[in-house]
Amino acid sequence: MQNLDVSQTVNNWIPLANTLYVPHTEKEYENLVRLLDNLIDEVGEDESHPLASLMEIIGVLIEKYEDENVSELSFAE
């Protein structure tokens, strides 16, 4: 297991903190959806792309927000 160098992590995190976060508001959610759309355009289906894991993480964050905040559509039968 890799040892975590906290000071190096802080230095690398600061530029990303305004881009990668758990969304708590509709605006934050919408920003992440736009970012995911841009990543999909860049990465496509290339799982070896350097940004593929970032795309996956953002997808998980979006899904979590939707699960907690977006009511499911109910269809009349």
C-alpha cells in the first residue's frame, strides 16, 4: 500500500478542490454534469485514458446526488 504524503496531497488537491467535490446544491450538481459531459467527449470509451478514473468518480458523485435528491418519475398506468 502506498504511503500518503499529506503535504503533497494538499498541494495537489488545492487546484482540484473547486472542480471535484460532493455536490450539495443543484448548481454544484449541474456543474458536475457539465464536467462529466466534457470528460465523456474527451475520454469516450477508452478505459486506459488518464482521465477515465476521474470520469468514473464524477459519475458516482452525480449518481449519489440523484439518488438522494431527484425523485423517480412515476408513470400512470
